[in-house]
Amino acid sequence: VLTTDREFAGSFNRMFAIDGRLTLGPTWSVAGQLARSRTAKLDESPVGGSAAVVHVGRDGRNFDVDGNYLDFDPGFSAPLGFVKRVGYRQTDQKVKYRWRPAAGPVVNYGPQVSTLFNWRPDGRLQDREVAAEFEVELKRNTQVKVERIDAFELFRDHPFRPDATIASAETEWFKWLAVSAEYTWGTAVNHKPAAGLDPFIGRATTADVTLTLHPTSRLRVEQTYIRSTLDTREDSSRIFTDSLLRMKLNYQFNRQLSLRAILDHASLVADPALAKLEHERSWTPDVLLTYLVHPGTALYLGYTDRHENLTVFPGPVPALRRTAEADTSVARQLFVKVGYLWRF
């Protein structure tokens, strides 16, 4: 049971909550929380609301179940808590089954089915997602997975039914090399249509590839490339292409001293007749040097400098405009941080 009362100059927030957890045998468990709040801001009338959170789970060797229910009234307020959003009801479930062969290269394999429903306070369905996947896990951290997703989305009072098919694979078959790749194709909503156009659905693809090299115990290099596209369904006109290339390096000089360096290059190319997006290019180096004595006591020295294809055009009212090259520094930072942990 929890009760809080916060008051200041005529304003207040009062909260009452009760929670508990029940274990049903070696695999099943139920946990939940009920809360009621009443809040009055300065020069405003008091408002109240309720919240409910329920979790049901089963954690077994072959069969797993995970279910959640969340219900937050629009008037619920918890300034002393970590409630980021109110005014919705949501339920999600996930059921997974795994077969585990006694011998051979396959560690386990099996299907998983999941659902998610999200409603507005007025009872209208905001989001829905139904997904089914089949995964095979092999030795040496190797997985292969295929997934199908059918969804519903209410955006600006327009109902859309996007879908996606995902094929992915990853492996760490060699100690010095790890590879992961994922490809998604289906449909998605253009949330930023050009002026005069309503949001519409188009054909979407996403490719994500990561290559990790670990040639020595001190050095780790990771390269990632992500590319997303959206095309019209009628004539396959390209709406936008969004790309990200990242290189990340970690080097451990000794037990205390380490270096982490990241270089990002991003590009967004869009058709202004179809999307309210600008042509954006950027690259960002990010370096962090750490001297760690022990957890809690450390010295950090960092530097970052983001460049974008922007320039300031002079005039009575100076304006920012996009250019061809990303040669303008827009966010440069050098910082030093010292942390010390006193132990009693």
C-alpha cells in the first residue's frame, strides 16, 4: 500500500495505490497495481483519475506466456512517479513455444504469436498489431527468424492497415566475427505528406546489416548500415530514402583506460511533391575516453561535432537553408566529467 500527499501554495497531488504479486506454482505468476490520484494545479479545479496495471506470465522451459494490461484515465497524474502517458487502454500478449532437440546443431526452434491493442479514452481503437514468427536458434549464437505483422493505425482520423514481413539472421560462428542482417518489406503510412495531400499508405522496405570484428581482445570494430524506403503503390514513385552508416570502435588500453569512437553519416532524400521532408545530410564524430578506477569512480573526456547541410543566408531576417554538402557545424561539444564514489 502506498499513499503520498504533495502540497504547495494551494496546489496538491494526492495518490493512493495498492499492488501485489502472486506466484501460482513454479512457472505462473500474476502481478498488479491499482492507483487513484486527485490533483489540483494553481488556480485550477481539482481533477482525478484511476490507473490499473496487470501482468500475467509463465516462464517455462518450453512454453512461455507474457500478458499485460494497462489502463490510465486522462485525469490520472503521478508527478512523483514515472508515468509518461495517460488517457489510454492497452493490452498485449505474447505466447511462445520452443522444442529443444537433445543433439545436433539446433539448440531450439518454434513459433511465437503476439498481439497488441491500444484504445483511446473514447473507446476508439488507436493501434492494433498481430504478429506471428518462427525462429530457429543454432549453436554459437546463431539465429534465423521469419516474422509476419498485420497492423491497424488511426492517424489524423484516417484508418490505415499497414503490414510487414521480416526475415532476419545473425551469427557469431567465429569468435572474431559477428554478422546480423534483417530485411523488411510491406506497407507503411506516409505520416508527413506534402501540402494538399492527406496521409496515405505506400510500399516500404528496410534493410539493416551489422558487421562486428573482434580481431584482438582489446579491439572491437562495428559497422552498421540501415536503409529505409517508401514508394507509392500506384506507380512506384519514390517518396523518400533514409540511410544511416555508422562505424563504432572500442579499444581497451588496459583495465582502467578505454576509448570509444563513433562516426555517423546520415542522408534523407525525399520528393517534395509527396512528402513534407527536406533533403538532409549529416555526419557526426563522437569520441569518449574513459579512465575507470572502479564502478562509480571514473574520469570521462568526450568530444562531439555534428555537421549538417545547412547555411545561414543573410538578409533583413537571416534564414537557415539546406545546401548540397554537410559542411556546417551545428552542435559541437567538449566535456569533462569526474565521478567519485564514497563507500561507507
